[in-house]
Amino acid sequence: MTTIEEQDHKAVDKSTLVSPSERRRALAGSAVGSAVEWYDFFLYGTMSTLVFGPLFFRTDDATLSTMLALAAFALSFLIRPIGGIVFSHLGDRIGRKKTLVITLTMMGVATVLIGLLPTYDTIGVWAPILLTFLRLVQGLALGGEWGGGLLMAVEYSPRKRRGLWGAVPQTGALLGLALGNLAATASLAIFPEDAFMSIGWRIPFIISIVLVAVGLWIRHTVDETPSFKKVVAANATAKVPLLLTLKRNWRQVIMVILAKFIETATFFLFATFSVGYAVTLGYTQTEALNAVLIAAVLAIPAMLGWGAISDKIGRKKVFIGGAIAVALYTVPFLWMMNQMSFGALLAALVIGFSIIWASYGSILGTFFAEAFPADVRYTGASLGYQVGAAIAGGPVPLIATAIVAGANNYGGIGILIGVCAIISIVAVLFAKDRSGQELD
């Protein structure tokens, strides 16, 4: 006669058991790959307000040129859901690891080619066309990267520390943003303005090839996730994950789409719009980039802290509290930027970016992954995440720039963010909080 414990032990699929060292490798692969992908993706956003307007989208109006460059930035968000669908299909069919190698390679190639691209003066209208095409390739790759990188961490995580582990790949966005801003700042410091506009801006894009090589090497050392191994062992992989997701988990997809609004809108408010807006107000490019860089770096430990807190009090409480706080803070944030003091600019970004955004930004991925079963988890989380990003994220820097271009109406931006916050809070209120429960 066997005990319950012995029966449970026999029922365990030994292939799904992982050692602490395997968990750490998976977490490292998730974090490094995510950071490289986001570095490539956000570098374009940083250069949009500094370089791409005058060099690729040539017009007689500097503001219009910047808005055209940001429009191309926004277009990449429209293709991210397609990338999410295509690569999440692969991720739920052939595995998380293989899919992540493909997306990282695509992103790296597109980024290096941007650094080598001739400008409008050289090839005319083909310059903005090719730049926009490569930007769309970046969006396609990132659409597939996010879900796989997140699941690599979450599906390897200990049950009671899933919020903390899921926060690690989320910090990849900040590491990528920080690396991108650091590279741009270093180029600005090394090259005189004329040299920066001709060759200096290209260097951060071209050196991406080194970062991609490191990321690919680390990811090749990581095995497939335990959750996907269970699906394969049970012969339960979905033939068409998208159709199964929409049939069985459509409510969760809608929740993810709407919950994503506030996180995406405020990330790009703090990380992208604030750079161009600060320069417009009279701050130097270096001051604007440094302020965002410092705030992004400080947000990394804050995100890990919020992830750990969510393991104690639940994801919903952290998310809703942060969404309310950012809605109340948007107008004071813009007012502080208008004080024309670097200290005020830095404080505004640290409070908004490093503290408030970090709260819901840290637990978003874990919260979304917990909403779906393993056989369609990649598809469900990626589809909702990327559609939400396409609706809320891409247009926000463009809309915000248009709002302040005429009358510096930052009250209008406050309303925009407040609407996004309300939508996301309502969606999360109807979601289940599975903090501390078994993932599969």
C-alpha cells in the first residue's frame, strides 16, 4: 500500500523537475534577451526626436518632421499584434526557446541595418520608406519576444515568488531603455553636433550586433520550460492556438488588452514623449536623456520590489493602486517639467517612472500569464498585450506632442492618461487574482 505522498511522487513527470541552477539560467536568458530586444526597439524612439525627423522625414517644419518620425514609431505598434500572433503560434506549438531565438535574430538584423541606412539627402524618399520598413520588422520581432521572454521566467519560477521572477523580464524594457539612452548620450558627448548627425547616431545601432550575439549565446544554454514540457508530454499542444484562445479564453484576452492601456500609455509618456518635450521646453538633449536614464535605472530595483510585494498582497492591489496614482500624478509631472530646473525634471521622472509606473509595470506580465492555461498561454498573453500596446502605446507620444505643440496644454494629457487608467482599472477589477496559486 502506498501513501498519498508516494502516489503524488509517482505522478510527477521527472522531465519537468528543474534544479536551482536551471532556474537561474532561464531567468538570465529571459532578462538578457529581453534587455537586448528592448534596447533595439527603444533606440529608435530615442533617435526619433533627435535624428530621424530632420534626416529622414525632411519638411520645412521641424515639429512636423518630428511628428512624422513618431508616426513611424507608432506604426510599429500596429504590427506588434501580428508578431504576437505569428510567434505565439510557434511558441505554443514548437516551444518557447526556439521562438525566442528567431525573434532576437530578427530584431538584431533590423537594428544594424537602420544604423547603415542612407538618409534622405542620399536616396530621397526611399530613406523614410526603408526606415519605416525596418521599424516594422522590429515591431514584428518584439511582438513575439515579449510573451516568450516572460514565460521563460514565469514558467520556471517558484510558486510563491512568481511575482518577483515575472518582474525580471519586465525590467528588460528599462535595461534596454537605459542602454539605449546611455549609447545615445555617449555618442552626443563624443561627437560634435555635425559629426553626431552624420555618423555618431549610427554607432548605437551598429553595436547592437554584439548585444544580440551575447543574448543568443545565453538563450542557447536554456532548456524548454517545464510548463511546455508538460503540454508536450500530455500530447496537448493546440493545433491552432489562436482559434482555441479566442474560443475558450476570449474574456481573458479582452481583460489583458484593456489592462495594458495604462501601462503602455504612461511608459511612453515618461520614456519617449518626455525627451522631445523637455528639449522643446529648453532643456538640452543631454539633460533630457540623462534624466530618463537615471529614472529608468532607479526603476529596476523598484520593479523587483513591487514584484515581491505582489507575492505578499496580490497582483490586483498593486496594479490598481499604481493606476490610480499615475492618473493623479500626470498633470503635476508635466508642471514639474515646466519649472525649467534639471532637479525638477529629474524628480518628476523619478516619481512617475521609477516609483509609480514601476508598480504596475512590474507585475503586468505575471498577471497576464496567470490568466491563461499552459497550452495557449503564449498566444493569449501575447495577443492581449500586443493589441493593447497597439491601441494605447503607439499613438500616445504622437497625441501628446500634438496636444502641447500649440498651447502647452498639459491638462489635456492628464485627461488622456486618466481615461486610460479608468479603462485599465475596470478591466482588472473583473479579473481573477491567482497570486500564490499553482500556475498549471
